Amino acid sequence: MKIGLDIMGGDYAPEAVVLGAIVGYQFLSPDQKLVLIGDQNIALKIIRDNNFDESCFDYVHTTEVIGMAEHPTKAIAQKPGSSISIGFQLLKEAKLDSFASAGNTGAMLVGAMFSVKAIPGVIRPAIAGIVPKLNGGHGIILDVGANADCKPDVLVQFGILGSLMAESLYHIDNPKVGLINIGEEKEKGNLLSQATYPLMNGHRQFNFVGNIEGRDLFTDHADVFVCDGFTGNVILKLAENFYDVTSKKGIRDEFFDRFNYEQYGGSPILGVNAPVIIGHGISNPEAIKSMIMLSRNTVESGLIDKIKQAFL
């Protein structure tokens, strides 16, 4: 297995990414190799400064970077030598089994769509986010930013994608899929919610449990929470802030500690032909390590093949 890692993407790159790779390496088996994509000279200096064996990694050298504020489509087209562009090219050529970056989110989405492309039958790939549950488990919310506006059939597909991820990565048997809404009754919600409910109700490819309100997000009412990317992104950012607020208030609580983004490492793009992981822009070494673990687990789970099979 070869796990591609963009060492140039992120607010604290390349140092935080390379240090995260050093930590992550210790959790990989001998047949799992990290491929560092970016400025090799800088990477080697960081590795040597930390008295680590540089031969533990493979390297693909480039100094070109897509900045966090650059226009995604233009940057991908105009910077074929950037670390993100090269990563996707290697993924497309099957020289990598997965690709992860904490860099420009838009460029990661565009790169995935232009290179490995959407799985046939998938209307719109989605970004999946992880939320902790009070019982100690995890829930999946999607979309959290790839599609601000959605149609009912797109939300139905999110139910399929989220259910497969819950089964494959989190080993949840027959995961419960809920539609995020402003009330439990099937008649509630905006036009999108009202049109989506009957399509999801009784769907054969997932276990639909009806409408889910915001207060149910951290409970066992559902395992997969479906919504458009605008709603999901607002919810995810609010949830992430719980950890920051409790930390600043000096509150130590096991549940709120699980809102720390470092534990999850990133979010997979579901519905494309290869494992692609988007990390948080502020990722530190611990978050990068978690992103590497998520990349490995996604490959090992066979999630992509399961999604392909579901959309035949």
C-alpha cells in the first residue's frame, strides 16, 4: 500500500506535515509506505533534525504549491507541478492507493473530480464529517461542504454513501440514516426536505429512520445524518467549536474532548474512484498522523469498491 501525503498543504506545512508523517509511520506495517509529495530538501532536513531514518519514506519532489486562498479550478489547471496536482496524477496512474492533503479544500475537490473522477452513477460526491456520540461511538454527517445546494436525488445518494462508510470504517451494523430537518414529522422542512423524505422512506439500500433534528445529532437516533453541504458545514464548524470553547473555559470533559479535530485527521470525499482525504487547514502533527491512519483504514476497508458495487 502506498499512501500519498501532500507535505506542502496546510497552514503549518511543511514542518507539521513531515513531523506528522514521522509519528504516523510508527503505526504502519512494513507493507504500507508513505509517499511524501513536496519539497524533498526541506523534508529531508526536518527528518534529519529529528534524528529519523529518511529511508522510511518515498519522495516525489516539487516546490510548487497551491495556496489556501487560490481559485481551485484555475490553480489546478495552471499549476500541474503543484504538490496537489502531482498527488492526483499519481493517484490516477495507480501509483498511489490514496492521497491526502491539508491544503486548499477546493483544489482537492476539483483535483479529485478531474483526475480519478466520480464513480459512475454518483451524481455529486460528498465530503463526510465525523461527530462523536454520547455513548462513545461516532456518527457521520454528509455533505459538509462540497455541495451547498442539492436536489432530492443527490441527498438520497448521500444516504447510500454515508451508510457504506459507517459499515466499512466504523463497523456499524445496518446503520440508521436520518434526514436533518427542523421537525420529526414527514411534512416538516423546506421544499428540499419535503421532496427528499418520500424518496428516502423505504429505500432498499439503507435503513432510513426519518427526520432528525439538530438536538439528535450526538445521540443514537441515527448513525448517518444527511443534509446539503451548506447546512452540514455550519453544523460541523459549530461542533468543532465546542472543543475550543470548553478548552478556553478550562473545562475538561471526556465527551467534549472528542470534538478535537486532531482525533479524526480529515474527511473523505465519498463517491470518487479512489480514497481522497481532506485534512483541516490548521492540522498539526497529531492531526496529520490521524489523517494517515484514516487513509490507511479507507484503503483497507475496501470502501471504494463497495461504493462502486452499490452504484452499478
